[in-house]
Amino acid sequence: MAKNGSPGTDRAGGVDAAEALRGVGPRLRELRTRQGMTLAEVGRVTGISVSTLSRLEQGGRRATLELLLPLARAYDVTLDELVAPSAPPDPRVHTSPLHRQGRVYLPLTTRPGAPGAYKIIIAPEPSAVTPELRTHEGYEWVYVLSGRLRLLLGGHDLVLAPSEAAEFDTRTPHWLGCDGDQPVELLALFGPQGERTHVRARPRSR
């Protein structure tokens, strides 16, 4: 009698062992097909008879450790991968906010070398502070979520309201800040190698 009074099951770690073993057959067949092997070829590599292999794949033979070990070696997978497919990676992005010069940067991507996505919160600065324009390699796209964004870009002095966007080569002298006394929140995409953002949208009907 297994745990919880249910014969043939073992819920250690919350996993039903009988349910996991029932899925072994289809996974064995998928692995063999993916590697282009016949039952006879697998039998020669593992020493398991073709009839046993066939019954395993069809669910007519219960998988045991003695059978799974040579099969795992033959298909170059772990026992865990045979018994239960690995779960997909956690898609959530776990990062910590960065605080720089009164601004908060929330990284939204983690792939090294790829264009970076950030949520940026900019607090108002004293009116006496003179904006300092900077240049660096790359290309940037910004989208205002809330507040009003002042963008100094070369000889332009622009104000972007919520839902407005801008993109520019960061080798052009630029500065981003608040327009007014309220914080501004924006999304920013930055390509360190100068990649441009390709926005595909349907043209506005005339």
C-alpha cells in the first residue's frame, strides 16, 4: 500500500509515480524517433530485447530501473528526463532596481549582449540644474507611460506626453528629464551596438 492509501502511487514531492511512469513509453518512442534509431538498433546498444522495447513504448511493460538506465545512456538523457520531462524555464525576470543620480532603472531583460529593456522613473530636478547632454554608442527608443518627458536631442527641445514615443541615435548629444514638477515614467529599449527598433504597425486609414 502506497502513501495516502492509494495502491501503486507515490506522491513524494507532489508527483504521482504511477502517472509519471505511464508517460515513459511515449517519451521513449519520441527519443528513439528523434535519433533515427530502430528498435533493433536500440536493442543492440542496450541489450534489451526488441519485444521488451516495443512493449515499453506501447505501455504494455512497466518501466523499471534496470530497463531505464541503459536506455538513458543510449539516448544520452538523464533518468529524470525519461521519467518526467523537464519543466520549461521560469519566464519571470528577477532583477533589482538600479538607483543612479535620482533615477530608478528597472531592468526588464537579462540576456547579455542583447538590446536591453528598462522601465525608468525620473524624479523632477531643481530648476537651477542645467541639463548635461551626453553621447555614447547605441540606439534608443523611449515610450512615455506617465508624466511628461523632456527630451533634448541635438538642437531639439521636445516634450513627450503619455503614449508618445521617440527613437534616436545615442551618438547625438541628448538628455532626458521631467517637464514640470511631477515624476515621469517611461519604457526604454537600448541597443548597445546601434540596433534600431523595428516597430511594425498597420498604417492609419486615410
